[in-house]
Amino acid sequence: MRPEVFTIPGINLTVQSYGLMLVLAFIFGGMLASRNAKRVGENPDNIANLIIYAMLGGVIGARIFHVVHFWSDYQDNFFDVIKIWRGGLEFVGGFITASITMLIYARIKKMPIRVYMDILAPALMLGLAFGRIGCFMNGCCYGKVCDHSWGITFPAVNDITEMGVNGGKTIRYSLPYSHQLHRDFDRDSGPEIELPLEYYGGYLNDQGEFVVSKEVIPKEKREDYYKYPRPITELPENLVADLRSDKYPMKKIHPTQIYSSLNALLICGVLLFSFSRRKNKGITFTYLLILYGISRFIIEGLRADSPLEFDKLTISQNLSIFSIVLGVVLMLIFINKPKLYEKQEIKTGDENGQG
């Protein structure tokens, strides 16, 4: 886990791993999309413009989606909404807003929308593969407890550079470790870590009612409360040192960020194969909707960070179902349309007529 990569000397600017991987995602995703555009005779300069607008729209949408999803974490610290360098961008929200942004741009510029949907589909998955590595380095999008040999743990303490007027360093619990310190009321599980009593500041229930002493809780309701840990910044140095030394390790969890990254690379490969043999406008994009919808639904079930919402599913699982249905509907529409790329195939001079 490495939420910060390095600090640029002289200007004291810390490069965050999540932000760095996000930049790499757009760079390499853009390179792949430009390559695909050339293969079908489209102007690769259009890709650069699309990506700029998609990046802006996607980042804003992904952040809004995350903040709304976890509003309780931001309602008392509204300035934290803009701290995207800490992580907290949800792909589904970014995908929706980036797609809308690209559709509007393509419509204004009178670009062949379905052609560009196919061009961009593999690039989106390549970008996601980089983005999920950023999640892994940041410690977000973490998994549930598991006993598999490939299960992973994260350190208890993160040193974080605070950007802004005051700057400086602060510390916090890593997100997976913090999750195991608390009860997951949605899933009726946890806490998974038991610390000595001096690490706790009181008791909390699922209604958000906090008490300092268990003695003031009626006996019949005591099981509804769990020991609530003190903020790490309020702990004395010796207790923080014990956490740093891994004296109280967390339980192993699914490396869902790695699952997601490898899954994105696999889907990218499938989409590139489809793109090289495409026959109908937009068909490669429909594969993206279906394959990503299925895999995201499965991986989401292994994650521990997403609250359960509708029908005991996360909001991303619900949107995954919608993505699958939409992909199937669009596929049925697109396969009944005439073949495409005749014009582009002439440009590329592919003797097999496949670009």
C-alpha cells in the first residue's frame, strides 16, 4: 500500500498514487483509442478532444457519485468533497457522465457516434485496469474477509500529506483497517479487530447514538452497541507506534482491486478481438456493457466498502444489472443494422476487408 508515491523537491508537492494512476489511465487509454481510430480511418485528433472532455466529465461524475453514495462521510467535512487525491471516484458514475459528455460532444461535431463507441470501448477497460491499481495503492475499494492463500492485509496507519493552505502531514487509519475496526451494520458483521481498551472512546449503535460508558446503556440494548475506536490523531504516540509495528494486524481480505484490474485487462482483450472482427456499428460497445456488468456484479459481491441499498444489493450491482440489460437490448438493435466500415476499410486498404 502506497497512497503517496513521492514528493517533488522545491515545491513540496506530493504525487498521490491514485491520481498518478488516473493520469496513466487516460494516457494509455487514449493511445489505444487513437490506434483504434486509425485502424478504421477516423481522425485520431478527435480522440484527444473526446478524452479531454470525457476526463473532465468522468472525474466530476465519479466524484459526485461517490460523495452521494457516502454522504455521511462528507456532510460534516464538506471541504473533503474536493480531495479526490485521497481516492473516492466510482467508475460507474464516471462511466455514465463521461459517456453523456462524449455523446454530446460527438453530436455537436457530427461524429459517427456508434463508431466511436466501438473505438473507445477497449480503451475504457485499459484505463480501468490502471485505475484499479491506483485503488490498490490507495487502499480503497477493498474486499471482504477471506481465508484464501492469496488474501492480503493493509497496514493500520497511513501518513497523509494534507494539501491546502495549512499543508503538513497527518495520520489516519487505512480504509480497510478502519472498516474492520467498526461494525458493518448493513451486512451484520464485525468488528473484525479487537484492540486494547485504551484505543476506544465509547460505544455506538446503528442509529448513530454514541455514549461514553456502557453503564448508561440499558442492559437489554447493550448488544446493539459496539466499542467505538478513538480517532487515531487523538491516540498517544506509544499506541500509534504499536499500530505501526503491526502488533494488531487486520484479517486477510479479498484483493478486489487486483481482481478488478485483471478483469478489466481480460475484457479489454476480448473487446480488441471483437473490434478487429466487427461487422455492426456499436457491437463492441455492447460487449463492454454486458461483460463489465456481469463481472462487476460478481466482484462487487466480494467487496466490503460498498453499502447495501436496493434489494440488499449495492448500487453498483443494481447498475450492473441495468448495464447487462441495456447491452443486450442495444446488441439486438445493432445486429439488425447494415454492415459498417465499408468506407473506412477502403481507406485502410485491408485486403480482408476488416480494417
